[in-house]
Amino acid sequence: MHLPSPAPIDAPAVLDWYDHHARSLPWRVPPAERARGVAPDPYRVWLSEVMLQQTTVAAVKTYFLRFTSLWPTVFELAAAPLEAVLVEWAGLGYYARARNLHACAVAVVRDHGGVFPTTSAGLQALPGIGAYTSAAIAAICFDERVAVLDGNLDRVLARYFALAVPVREAKEELRAALQAAVPARAGDFAQAMMDLGATICAPRTALCMLCPIQPGCAATAAGDPTIYPVKPVKAERPVRKGHAYVMLDSAGDVYLQTRPDKGLLAQMTEVPGSDWSAALPEPSYPAQGAWRHRGQVVHIFTHFRLELEVWSAEVTPDGLDGGWWAEPGALAGEALPTLFRKVLAEAGLQ
DNA sequence: AACGCGGGGTG
DNA sequence: CACCCAGCGTT
């Protein structure tokens, strides 16, 4: 429909390129070892894939090493308290992933004897594993011949086919075109295509002279590949404003509490604050004290910009309920998202 | 099908 | 600044 009688993707050329130029990554089995029969550990592949959802390789590396050091197998991760997983995940974002990660580990141990399912369909039934992640694990670990389609591939394929509409409107056509190209070395092919997107066919640059599928690329033939993928119309980012209250007791400990079970930053740790709204509310201090305005923290979420006024005071802890007092030196061990680490820093802590 | 959901790297 | 990243679950 949207694809003009495309040239098939040259999988042998892609694999040959991968054999020489694969990125070395902590969770990856290099192609030479894979050829000798070394199989990737599904636990490590799964963990890396969940961390890599909407997250860059550079950001994931340290978290991956930390997690695999603390919890080398799915059994240790399943036995860990959810709170410990959230603490370690803090800073990586999209915290539903951490809750689903733990739930998935528990399910694999409880329902599958600690062995991950070996098909994309079986994997997709687990928490936090969707179309992309199930395909990626099945291909990389078990060479299931399934199309592995992520954001990198959206871009590579949109260029290869000079796709005239936003990717969302042609997703299944792209999937079918990719599926038709998947070779027996399905795992290496999937990783090769993603490496291609990350290192050659990058968002702002396209090093077409190095690309193994340049001969069939419609965008290169037409001129400038970087005009693809066509962007959908973008929504404006609204501003929300609010207050954050950093309370200290006479010992210098800071008052923390847990956010609600659902919504933004669910179940993570915070300092008390106001609602966030388009107009800045009047301050409403949660306890008596000599409140001082410490400054403003600006934090960009995907769908809005947040401006928080940061206040601090030494208070008498009357009427406070549900939270706890933390020593400033122990804040690293709290499940604090980056937003609230900025707030605490603005108030002079950590 | 559209939306909510973090944070950091990059140009 | 804007853009985008090895997406998923909910509605």
C-alpha cells in the first residue's frame, strides 16, 4: 500500500556486516561465539531488553551491571523485595518497568520453574513483555524467525522504503517486509539491524557509504535519507507548576513519603508537595516552621514541563502521617526519582 | 487507536 | 532548545 514494490532487504549482506562490526555489549554474545554454539542467557537478554525500552544503551549499561551483580539469576531477582528493585531502578525512568520486571521474575519462577518460555508467544504472556521484547528475546536466544521491530528499525525501514507517511500508519507493512527478510540467524539479524540503526542509519546522520543495504535503499536513491521518517504533527508541551516542601527535624533528618500506587512516578519516594497545575497554587505548608524559599526546579517529562518551587524548614513533626525520616547520608538508598533528587539538591541536601 | 509514562544523550 | 531512544499497559 505505502511501500512502492520494495527491493527485499539483503539479509546476507546485513549478517556479513554484523560479523565485522557488531557492537560489544555486556548482555550480548558476539557473532563468532554464537557461530560456535554459545547461546545467550535468556535472563540477561530479558533484563537488558526491558531496561532498553525507550532507553539508550549508554544509560542502561551501569544499571545492567549493577542488577546482574546483585541478582545473577532470575531466582535471586524473584526472591528480592520489590522495594529493593525500585531502589536500584531509581533514575532509569518508566518505573512500571521495574514493577513488571519483578512480577515477571516471580511468574517465571512460580509458573515456569525459573526457565523462560522459548517462543515469542509464550514470552509475550509475561508482565512487561510486549510485541517488541518478546520477539527480541525469542530471536536472540532461540533464533525464532520473527521480525524484531523497534524504534531504530522504524527509522531504517522508513528510509529504505522512502515511506511517505508516518511510521504508525504503515507499521504492519513494515513488519511484513522485515519478516520476509528474516534469515536462519534470526538473532544476529535482529541485533545487526538495530546496530545498523544505532551506528549508521542514525536519527540525524546517515553514513550511507558504510551501509550494507544501501544498494536497495529508496531514500538514498532519491537524495536525502534523513528526511525520513516523516514526523506526525507534534503536540505542544504544557507547563505545570507546584510546590515541594523539604522538612527537616532537629537532627537534620528529612521527611519522605511514598507516592500513590498509580500514575506518574507511582510507588516511588518523594517529599511532600502541592498539586501540579497550570497556575501556581498558594503555598500550603504541611507543618509549622520557618519556611524558606530555596529556589525552583524545572523538570521535563515526556508530556509536560514541571516547575516546582522548593521550600525548606525545620519543623516540629506534629500532624505528619504515613512518611518517615531519613538521614541525609542515606538518601542514596531511597527510591527517589531524579525529580526529587533535584528538589533535595535545591534545598541543600545531597 | 490514542495516551500516559522518565530521564539522559545529542546536535 | 528539540529530538529521540532495543516500548508497554491501559482505556
